[in-house]
Amino acid sequence: MSASIFLFLIIIVNILVSYKGLTNSLFFEHYEFQVDRILLYKDYKRLVTSGFLHVSWTHLLFNMFSLYFFSGPVESGLGSLGFLLIYFASLVGGNLLTLFIHRHHGDYSSVGASGAVCGVMFASVALFPDARIGLFLIPISFPAWIYALAYVLISIYGIRSKKINIGHEAHLGGALIGMILALVMHPASLVENYGKILIIMIPSLLFIYFIITRPQILFVDNLFYKTHRDFYNIDHRYNAERADQQEEVDRILEKISKKGMNSLNRQEKKTLESYSKKLR
């Protein structure tokens, strides 16, 4: 198989899965990124499957066109396997950063290939930082490394502000994974362009460091913050209660598998019935 066939297959799968999700809400809900489903129910497939769903045809087309334009340099520089590794590692890496940032927000959900596309995009920037990039309908262009730096800063602002429902966390996480993998596979690029790459990497890594050590930097005065104000209290307690309930349900189901339904007491039957209603 040539690299172009790998790219073609990825685009086709995105189109088919997105079409199914856009026409079937149950399918969409079963495979979207959803914090509670991943952390409480250990439905880890969503870290990958959510990257093939999109909220609209415009969302899908934008991601696929971006992937098409930036995949060429990555495929030519790193080969087919390198391209595939960057695509899927960036997809999962972007979702893992999102999961970490929103680990106390059980209601958070998202979809889209943006994390993977950003990984391919930034891998291309790492390999060819001086390539010229132009904006749609604007007759100017500028070096790829400047575009990457602006993108990182916008993503950091977007994560903090939450003014609109865009998964900047997945964008930033995917971009970093893509750039790091490209440099690992082609270290000569780091030697040749270390100054420009450091300018891009340092603010990204510092921001992630502060997220881990000082999560209060995410607290800004906006709608998202106001609806999640009690970050360590309400959300944390809610998730803890859900985890305890899931553990109890798992124990009851195991008891049924060993001793049958008649072995349950009244309270256990009530717990199982309440849990079943929540899933409907």
C-alpha cells in the first residue's frame, strides 16, 4: 500500500462513521467522547471512536481538507507508518489531555478528528518550519512556525476562556504529540530548527505543567466556570458518588451471575432498578 491509500482510507472511514453518527443519535452517543463513560464505565474505545465522529458536514469537511493538505509533507518525510503513528497517537493524546482537564466534569463530551489533524499539521511544521502557509481568501502567507505559535496561544486562551464549545484541549494535546513524534523520528529537524521549535513548545509545555500543578488557572469568569464553580466540591463529590454506585452495581451483577436473580435482597433489587432507569 502507498501512503496515499492510507490517507484515502482514513478519510473514507471518517465520512462513513460521521454519516452514521449524523443520522443515528444512538450510534453517536455510543461512540462520542464522554467523560463519565470513559472514567466510570471504562469505555476506553471512545478515546479513538470519537475522533471519527463530527457534529456537522462542515466540521467534517474542514478537518478532512486540512488533513489532506498537511499529510503530504508528513508522508513524504516520515513514510506511511510514520504518518499513521502520528495520526492515531495525536488522536488519543489529544483526548487524554481533554480527559485530564475535564476529569471532574462528568457531563463534558466532544467529537471530531481535530486532535489527529493537529498532530499531522504540527508534525509538518516540525519537519518544515519555514514552509509558507496562507489563509483562506487572504492573499498573504507567513512561515509555518509563526502559524503554529499563534495556534498554540489561541488554544491556550480557548482552554481557559471556554467562550465557545470548541475542543481546544484536544487540539493542543494532538499538536504536541504530533510535533514530538515527528522530531523523534526525524531528529535532524530539531538540530536544524531548534530555536523555532522551542518557541512553539515552551508555552505549550509550561501551560500543561501549570494545569497539573495549579489547576485553578482554568478558573476564569465565563459561563463554563460559573456552571462548574465548585470544582473540588460538587463535581468531585458527584463523580465519587457515581463511582461508588457503579461499584455496587458491579457487585450485584456478579452476585446474579453466581447465585441467580432470586439471591438479591430488597435493597439490591431497588439499586439495580434505579440504575436501569438511568440508562434508559
